[in-house]
Amino acid sequence: MNWQRTVNEALVRFTGFQLRRAGASDSAGVVTPAVAAEGLVRPPADPEADRLLRAPVFILSPVRSGSTLLRAMLGAHSLLHAPHELHVRRLTVGFGTSLSKKAMAALGHNQADLEHLLWDRVLHRELVRSGKSFIVEKTPANAFAFQRIATCWPDARFVFLLRHPASIAASWHEASPEKRTSGEAALDALRYMKAVQRARRALAGLTVRYEDLTADPEAQTRRICDFLAVGWEPGMLAYGAPEVVSKGLGDWKDKIRSGTVQPGRDLPDPDTIPEVLRPICRIWGYLP
């Protein structure tokens, strides 16, 4: 039914979860359970055996906050591999039969465990192919799954990238003006900002501001390198054109294509900030 599809699409968009009828099957008749319930999410039983990836780095940021710029700069480091947005949290697994579920349970695996193994394998393979030491993942929607990411990789490290909320909203509107009005862009971007703020309260990590990154990129990348315990490299300031510049996988505009850090836009006049964004502006220190 159309209303059911609409509700599910909204649930997936805003929470990453969906509703499915118990025992529902796909077009091939294979039972495909819904996304793992939060109650089934747990740390790896044996981190040494269950995780190939060591100390992954996650940039948690709202949309249109400069995360593609930051990942390009970090990716220019000889030890850091920062690919395009990978959206691994959307990778799910299902049990084709009740016997497969029973067999995995006998091994100690529930659905969330298997999904974590898949996520880890995908990121580890990408890192190994790069020949570098640490992977950096920057999908903005990861902010909605920060608890699960931190549970999947107990040794994960987090960099929180902030930007003036009104600048984020303006950039989000400009990215697809045919899809959302200025007001809709502010409300949609605010979801990401709130998720990032929840992550900042819950997790240890380093906070970086986009305005500081573009004003003094050397100082900010040195801070990040210190946090990640890697030496700073001057090549991070002239990162070159990112390998993947595509809408949906990161920023695709001319600024990021330039290969060097460009000045950020002027901060908005306080009187022009939408009322809905003023509370988060205060929390993040952009308003008194």
C-alpha cells in the first residue's frame, strides 16, 4: 500500500530502520528480516578475532559542513586513507532460512553481529587496497548511528566537524534548491546537527570547526594529526583533486575540485539566522 511505503521510506530516512511484516519474504521467496533491533547490538565477543580493522577514524558532521574538504586533506596523508562516503551502516544481512539463523546462533552470532562483521570486512578491504595504515570514514549519516559504530569498533576514534548552522542550512538549500526550500533545508540539516551534538555528548573525540579549518588549515590539521598520533605532513594543505567527486558520495562543487583549501563564506549576520537554528547556534558557540 502507498501509505505503508511512504511511512517506511520516512523511517529509513530519519532513523535507518524499517517496518516489515513478520515472516515477510522478498520476490524470490527468501525470508529477509528487518534491520537489526538496537537491543541486539553488542560489542565484538572477541575483538582480536572479530575485527580486522584497527582504530578506524570517523568524521561525524552534518551535511554541507566541509567534511569532503577534511577527508581530502586527511587522505593526502601517507598513513591515512579517506575514501568517498561509504554508507556502510546501510549494509544489512538477512537469514535466508530459519536454519541459517539457527546455525549462526549456534556460533554465537545474531543479525547485528553479522552486519558488524560485514562492515568491518568492507572497510578493512578498502584500507588494505590503499596500502595505508588507518581508514577515515566521513558519511554524514553516520551521526545517526554513532552508538552502533562505537559499539562495532570499540577502538574507533572520532573527529567532530562543526560549521555555523545557518551556513550549513544555506549550503544544503543551494545544493538542491529544486528539492527543498530554505526553510525545509534548515529543518533537514538540523536533524544532522542534533545527531552530531548527541554524539559529542556521548563520545570522546576532537572537535574542529570548518571556519577554523579554512582560515588556518595548517594549525587545524596539526591538531588532528596530534589527536590521531601521526606526524603532520605539508602535503595535506594541497591535497589535489579528490578521486571521487560525485553527488551523493560527498561534495561535488568547484571548491572541492580545486585541490586546495578555499576561503569559507562569511559568517551570517546574527539577525538573519532562522529562529529554528538559534538554539544549536548557541550550543555550538556561534551565538552568545
